Amino acid sequence: MGMDTDERFICDYLKTFRGQFVCQREIARRASGKRRFNDEPNWAVPVLARLVDKRIVEADAAGHYRLCPMD
């Protein structure tokens, strides 16, 4: 099951946080650039949902996300 470009952007960004949860807004702003965030601030929402469905990313109760731990 491959990842598309947006999924890769988010995963690469989350890798820099070593297991810490990050808010969706910050992911949307930094994973693909501020210009994209300004044009389309919610672009990451459906991508994060797909990553959660694939069990690559997990969300906490506050709606923050991190890569699933690799055990």
C-alpha cells in the first residue's frame, strides 16, 4: 500500500517530532509550505484521516497527530 505525495509530506514532517503529537493546523502549515496553507488551510484534514485509517498516524483526544510507534 503506497503513499501519495501529500501523505509522504505529512509523514516526513511528523518524523522530525520523534513521537510527539502535533496539531493539525501546524501540520497543514509546515508539511507542504506556507503558500499552500494560505491557499488551502484545511488541505491536511482528509490526508490525516487516510493516514489514521491506514494506521500510519494516530490521533489523540485533542485532535493532534503523530506517527504510530513502530514496535
